[in-house]
Amino acid sequence: QTVVTQEPSLTVSPGGTVTLTCASSAGAVTSGYYPSWFQQKPGQAPRALIYSVNNKHSWTPARFSGSLLGDKAVLTLSGAQPEDEAEYYCLFYYGDSQVWVFGGGTKLTVL
Amino acid sequence: EVQLVESGGGLVKPGGSLRLSCAASGFTFRNAYMAWVRQAPGKGLEWVGRIRDKTDGGATEYAAPVKGRISISRDDSKDILYLQINGLQTEDTAVYYCAIDHERISSTVVAPLQHWGQGTLVTVSS
């Protein structure tokens, strides 16, 4: 099965900017993978943040944005808040097998 | 408001079977593709599989690691999603979430897994 790779951990200062990336072992990430991002805090169900590269849900804070950069999907957090400390997962769709595959997750610390 | 409530988790011996349920409300269940996602303790998220709606034949797709041991089904008359797991192994220990697999916004925009239940814990241990 295809592997989706994220940074295991990142740290950002309050008010700072951080970029999380997501790569596919199948090659360059394109919009056809419908790259999506999820936030999960301890003891809670995941919450969808970004879908299809750069679309936000109604509940997604404006400080989160998504994009493609090079051959990866990117989640950018601008103006980090203490409440943004969480695990972040990306998700890709592989059309040939019609499955979704999550990345391993990035533990983001706001410190 | 979309609500998804999982049930059926518990302690099961290796080799056993279990059926999880997910009661759905707040949306037109029969028109939705539904999915199961699991998370082992301290580990990441793993999409397990989906079932399509009846207009797409109710077809199922499963992740490679679980294919052959799990079966997803649905009862549209009761708005309930099911996950049957056979031959349970210790590595199947996880919180199992149900979710709406995706919503197609346009020909090029898809929103996956927007709504999740709170999950039900399955523990496989002797």
C-alpha cells in the first residue's frame, strides 16, 4: 500500500508560522489526490480542517491554509495559538484503488 | 445536525468476531457513502473502508491491511452502518470511528470525512 509521509513533530512559537508537509510514495501530490487535513486533540475525534488542497470548512479558523508546494501538500498555520497544539493528519485519495490513505501524523507543539 | 453514534465495542479474544454499529441522524443516510476509520492506542488514523450508497450498488472498498477480514454493510431503513470484523488480532485493538466518507462539492472538489462519531473502543486480548 502507498505510504503517506508527514513530519513526526514540529514546534512553533505562539504567534508564529509553521508549515506541515505531506508526501506520497506514489509520486508528486496533485489536486487529484484531494489532499485534506485533519486536527486531533487528545481524547477527541478528529476534526476536518482543509479539503481538496485549500478549501476550508465553515469551522476552520482563518489562520489555517492549504496548498501544494513542489511535490507535496502543505498545511500552513499563521499566527499559532496555544489551542492549535494537536496532532495533524493529511489524507490522500488514490483513485486506482479507490481508497483513502492517512499520513502518519505530525505532533505540533506550540511553545 | 449530523450525528454519528458508534456502539458494539468491547473486549474480545483473539480469533473472535465483532460487529460494530453506527447510528446516523441529521442527514439523508441512504444517499451517503459511509466509512470506518480506526486508531490504535497512541497511533495514527487508518481509513478502513467504505460502503457506497444503493444508487452506486452499495459497493464496498477496503484498505489492503484489513481486506478479507472485515465487511461493511448498511441498513438504510434504520439509518445504521455496520462493521463486521472476523479473526480479530491484537493489532485490531483500536478506537473505531464511523464517518461520512466524502461529499462531492464539484467535479474537482471533494470533502472527505467531514463528520465523525466519537468512536467505540475494541480491545483484542486473551
